[in-house]
Amino acid sequence: MTPTRLKGHQPFILMALRSGAKTRHGLRKRYERLLHYMGLPVSFAGEDRGWRFHRELDDNLDALVRKGFVTSDGDSFSLTPDGVEVATSSYRRARESEEYLVTMAHSPAVASRVSVFSYVMLSLLKLATGFMFHSAALIADGLDSLIDVLSASIVLLGVRFGKELMSAAFVVALLGLTGCFVAYEGLLRLVEPVTVHTPVAVFVAVVVAGSVSYALSVYQRMVGRQGGSLALVSQSRDNRHHVFQSGGVLLGLVAARYGVYAIDAIVAIVIAVLLLRSAVELAFELSRAVKAGDGGAKTEDGSYERGFDRHRWNFFKAWTLLTIKDVSSRRDIVLRYDQTFTPDDLPFSTHRSPAAGFDYRKNVDGILEELFEEGSIGSVGGELYLTDTGKSRLDASLRRRRLGFFF
């Protein structure tokens, strides 16, 4: 019997049982711990509540017992010899897949290739739609994306040959030249307006382009920070501009639908200004990087880094509140952290966890102090407890996170 015949959460159940026999409640708590590790400090208050794992747990256990992988002793479940073999094989295969995917996802070279492909598709979409329907703003945005294709190609070479500062300087030059050209074309359109056609297709194209630009921006910034690639960080800044540019293009198209074509030209000029401003900002960053002898992303203004760190800080504040529901001392909180965020028995990389790059042991006192100041926790005889305010804050945080809001 091979692991490929397992369905749904059955591989997880087998891997969870590798550390010893567990009850249904123990398996539910194990799954809850996994969600904490993945960045979702959710809580399941009852045996019949939770996610799909909880609803299907009995069916999965029955299936594993029938297959001969799990044996039952009342409410306790453990692996059979065949189950140990299958669980070990599942773990090994999952770990190999995890390491491969994480390495791919966090590689600056891979991120650059993804960027090149995405920019080609975006530039073709924008330019074809812009020329077809005579939108100066969309053509300008398409030219910007076309320049991004060349920029991303240079970045790829820079990553490969260790010349990232040089490749970033080339990006600065391309942004500046493109900005000047787009400004010139926009001014011409203001002097001699051109009719812009606005069928549904052009609106769909702009929305798709804006969505892809946003996703690329997040991905490039993440990989750029982790990989120390200034060029990827610069591309991420440019993609953030593309998102706003898409909004501007939409505004111009809406105005054109009512016969006001000058807005489309004005949006093209605004795009040119954004390009020029991006070139100037990146030039200053390059200058600081050269002076500091640092080719990484540390020359940024720090706002993203502060926001990212604050996000993890807020996550661990909510996680600490959730933990204090079960334990009441600083020592036990740290022990629970070690148990939750060092899952040696589960095949998950620390890249997937909010604990990656965050020293909880160093920050736990600061987190507890902040919770005390907010009135979320109290202490009696050295024992920590949740206040009514803390319970309310935790409940609100869990609701937001369950719906996908992480701040």
C-alpha cells in the first residue's frame, strides 16, 4: 500500500501518530497546533466544531483502520507496523516536496523568471488593448510593462552573475526614459484629443492587469527582502505603481465612456510622473547602497519591514492570548511556543511560519508587557490570566483571522 492512495487529511493523521498514540481530542489539538504554526491562531471550543478536518476525522480514522494502517484501543489510536512504514514514507515525500517548493518560491532567480514571463503577458495585454481601443493611458501602462520585461531580464542576469547594483542602475535609466516618453505622448493627446472606445473587454483587461501587478508586487518584495535583492525590491515598487496606474486607467475609461477623452491623456501624464518619481527614488536608494557597500534591500525606507514585523508581533500577541487560556506562566508559554513552532514530526519548512526570522524568546517579555498595558492580561501570585478585555480582543482577533483578515 502506497501513500498515494491516501485521501484528504489521512497523511496528516498518520504523520501525527508517528510520535505516539493519540485520542480524537489529541488529533484535533494536533491539527489546531498545525494551524497556529501556519499563522492562524484559531481555537476550536468544542468537539463538534472546527474545520473540515474535524468533521471528517471519524471517517478518516475508520478508513485507516480498514486499510490496516491504524489500530484502535477504545478512543486511542496508534500506528500498525504497516502504518509506521506508510507514515514514514508520507513524511519523507512531503518533506522533499516541501523543501523543493520552498526553495523555488524563495529563489531570487526564480522570482526574476516569473517576473519576466508575467511582464511579457501584461505588456501584450495592455498594448494590444490600448492600441485597439485608442487609450493613451493603457498604452502608457503597456509601454511601462514592456520596459519591465527588459528590466526583469537585466535583473535575471544581475542575479546570475552577482551584478545586482549594475542591473538596478539599468532599471533606473529605463524608468526615466520611459517616463519622459510617456509624458510627451500624454501632452500630445491633450492638444489633439483622440476618441477612446470603451467596451467591456477593455475594462476586464485593466482589472486583470491590476490584479496580477499586485500579486507580483507582494511576491517580489518578499523574495527581495529574504534574498537581499535590491533589483527585485525595485521591481516590487514599480508594480505597486502599476496597481495605482490601473485604477487611473479605469478612471480614464469611465470618463471616455461619457465623451471626456482628456482624462485618459491626463492619466497617461500621471503615469509618467510616477515612473519618473520611481526612477528618482531608486536612484537615491542605489546611491545609499553604493556608499554603504550593501547590495541588499536594507536601504529601503523601512516602512514595509516595520509593517511586516508589526504583523508578526500582532500575530504573536494573539497567539500568546490564546496560549494563556491553557497555561499561566511565562515558562509554559515559551514551552508551548517550542512545541508549536518546531514541528519536527511534520514536514513543514519554517518559511511557511510567522516564526521565521522572529525571535519569540527575545520578544516574549515585550509582548507580555504590551498585553499588560492594554489590560488584556493580569497576574495573581505570578500566575497569568486573561481579563475580560483580553477575552474580547482574542475573540475579535480570531474572528478576523478566520475570515482571512490578519491585522
